[in-house]
Amino acid sequence: MSDAVIVDVVRTASGKGKPGGALSAVHPVDLLAGVLQALIERTGLDPALVDDVIGGCVSQAGEQAANITRSALLAAGLPESVPGTTVDRQCGSSQQAVHFAAQGVLAGAYDVVIACGVESMSRVPMGYPAQGQDTTGTLLGQRYPEGLVPQGVSAELIAARWKLERQDLDAFSARSHQLAAATAAAGGFDREIVPVGDHRVDETVRPGTTVEGLAGLKPAFLGVPSAARFPEIGWHVTPGNSSPLTDAASATLIVSARAADRLGLRPRARFHAFAVTGSDPVLMLTGVIPATQKILARAGLSIDDIDAYEVNEAFAPVPLVWQRELAADPERLNPRGGAIALGHALGASGVRLLATLVNHLEATGGRYGLQTMCEGGGMANATIIERL
């Protein structure tokens, strides 16, 4: 069996996911098409050799409907013979696209495949068009008669259960902005970012963020209807210690090691292990813990064998609780900042984390990197890569 290897991985810089954001004027099909074009150009690959394009997108409605991945690859100029499909595993959609792509290579079904993702949260708002719709049905409602809750309430429940204080969340969030700003200033993101017009800097990073400044923000989820069910909540989650709504796209070229040799492509990393798991859909965001435990056992590695961890910062409680439960080195956790600073363009985030992880391992000489992503409905993906 030939290894599945990463030849290149790229992303756009983040744009604020609201009208007037840096990427809000770009149609999501064009946004994804741009990173696909850049990936082909950078690698020099004959696009006719691509066996499949697997894309992640969460809000597959409006301008992101009708299999946006196929639309984007055609818009990018790839041959009509190249197929494409779009997957939804909530926030982990493009990480799952990576898994499907790499697992297809390992199974011998693909030689050359692209995994990618996109989300334009300015043009297709989160949850559109499900607002006001019954998305649970009768039987799911019988299993969870009190109802499911928004992710922000889940983040509050995690903070309460693990006794995280507001200052803990704000300090971690300020760290995310500081690390991301320092990495950007040192050119650390230059290799992974492809420009969209003149936009080449993450718009969501705020270099001047401080704990004191974050302390003035009000709780974001205090008024939601389900709040009264949980008197234990301390209401510590704010816009400042949560990931911002974001527009972005990302893509990676994954091939078999044999195909890389045959085509003269230089692999940057190989896939070492994969895991996906379900978790409590009310607590929802804790799946990263069992997913990490599962993948480490599968890989025969300990957390100390991993040189860097990318744990998606959907909300600050998630990486903080993950770090505590895994007894992980806090210095290796999101060492270039995370989604609180860099943004969380839902469908694009999995490949974005992969881009940052690959470049960090190369810059530091690390061997193993782990990324994991909490997902709506109580799920999580985990991936371990090995730098080559």
C-alpha cells in the first residue's frame, strides 16, 4: 500500500464574514475556484490527472448550493472530466474531505485527489435557510425532549463543568491574537496564503488585543431561549473569546507516494492516522477529547510524541479543556494562533488548520502534527501527519 502524501496546501487570508468584509464581494464559487487554480499552478500538475475533488461546505444553500465543489472546479478551468462532490461534517467538513481523499488514496481508489473547503459567511449566513425550520423531527425530539442547544451554550456548559473563569478564556484569546500577529509579521503565513485580488492578510487578527480589552465585552449567549435550563452557567463566552464569522477557502493536493515519484512531485508530509467520533450533542464540543485519545491509540503514539497540536478554537473553552484532559504541553497548542484570531470559515477551516500545521512543522523541524476539530451535533475529527 502506497502512502498518502501532501504535496501542497493553500488557503486564502480570512475576511470578516459580514457585509463590507474583505472577501464579501467575492462569490463563494469564485473564492473556492481561486485556491484550486493556485494549487494547480503552484504544483505544476496536469489537472486532467485529478481523480476527484472533495470539498467541505457547511451552509450548502443559496450561493453555496448545488454541489459548490463541482461548480468551483469548473470555474477554475479544470477539465470537465474531473468530478467533484461536497460534504458536510459541520465545522470539520474540509477535514473530513481530507480524510476521504487520503483514505481513497490508501485504498487504491485514487492516485491524485484534491481536498478543499469554502464558506462565505457574509453571503450565506450561518444556519441559512434553516432559521425557523424544524431540523430535528419527531423521533430525535423524543430522544432529546428538552431540545438541543446552540454551540455557544455548549461552550458555556464546558466552561462551567471544567470551572474555567472568564479571565482564563480571555487570556487564551489574547494569546491567539498575539501569536497570529507575530507569525504574520515574521512571514510565517506567506507560504500558505494565496491572494484574492489585493487581499493577502488575515483581516480577523487584532494585534492589539489584551485581556483588559476583552474583559469589557458582554456575554454573547445570555439571552438564548435554552439558557434558563442551565443555572450552572457562568456566562463567560463573549465575541472576544469565540471565533469570528469568516469568509475563506482552502485546498490541498493529496497523492499516492508512487504517483508523486512518477510525476516528479515533492511530498511535504504524509498521513499517519485518522479518527472520527461522536459525542454528546448537547455538550457537543468535547468530541475532540475522545477523538484524540482514539487516534493516539490507533497510531501507537503518546501526546508527548506530537510536536504541534492544532485544536480548532471555535470557542476558547474547547482547546483549554482539551489541553487539560490530554495533559498536553500548552506551548505546542496552536503555536501560530488559532481560529479566535485567524477566523473560522466553517467549511474551509479543516484544510486551513492543515496548512498552518504543515508550515509550522517545516519551520520548526517537528516530525508529528495533530489537528482536531469539534463539530456541530456532537462529533469530532482528528488527523495525525508526519513531516517528510
